[in-house]
Amino acid sequence: MSRPLKANVIPASAIREAYLDLDTTLRVSAERLGCGNDSIVTRARAMGLPSRGVLLTERARARAEKPCKRCCEVKPATAEHFNAELRNRDGLDVYCKPCSRWYSRASMARRRMEVGL
């Protein structure tokens, strides 16, 4: 098993490109570069780049889409994909409907186990 390269050996342009490629996960980019994804994030932050969450949100807003905070999938920002949440600026929940449904069912099952039903 080969040891991963240290991120400071990889050129800054390659780190920047891997970090800003929002269509590819950091894990895949790190494997491609032969380093750890933490080292890509650390070097990108040292270069003054914003977090990937901010970049994803900005891209999604421009496309009238919204990323789910749980599964990280970017979906159309419509009531078909997100539940209503009036406290949020866009009026939609931060979790997509499938994630909300999964969480509700898991939470209910957990509470039933605690009560002993």
C-alpha cells in the first residue's frame, strides 16, 4: 500500500481545481491527486477559498436549486422536493422530502423503543 502524498507537494493549481470542482466529491479528487481530502481542504482554506458548502449554495441559488443538508443532493427548490418551512428565507425546509421522511420514521422508532412499545 503506497503512502499518500503530502498536500504541500501537490501544486496549488491542482489543489484549487480539485477543490472548486463541485461535481466531484473531495474523496474522489483526493484519490486522483494521491492525498487526503483534509489536506485539500486545509490548503484551499489557506489560499482563501470559501467553504464548499457556500460554493454549492451559491451555485444552487443561481440555478434555482437547493442542496439538501442531510444527503447533499442538489434538487430543484420547489414544494415537490422540499417541505414548507416558513421560518427559512426561501420558505422551504433544509432537508429534502425523502430525508425528512426517513428522519421522522427513525425518530419515531427510536422513541417507541425508549418507551417500550
